[in-house]
Amino acid sequence: MTKAKMITFYIVVVFVLYTIITAPKRSAELVEVGFEGISSAAQSVGDFMTELVN
């Protein structure tokens, strides 16, 4: 099972590096979208907690 995890990890790393090298602009856009999603989720949790306290 551990070997399968390591192989999967290496495949993901190679894919990410390949994507960054071949399409850096698209990769930057995907990272931006990801951070916007995380920021939106954090904002929603903050709003929920604020309403819960009030």
C-alpha cells in the first residue's frame, strides 16, 4: 500500500511540474481560482460564526 501511495505522489508531482512548465499562465490562473475558493470558504465560515454569536 505504501508503494502505491509513493507512485501516486510521484505521478502527481510530475503532472504538476509538466503543467507549470508547458502552460505557466494557465497554471497561475488555476492557483488564483483555488485561492479565491479558499478565501470565499473562510469568509463564509466567518460570516456563519458571526451570525451564530449574534
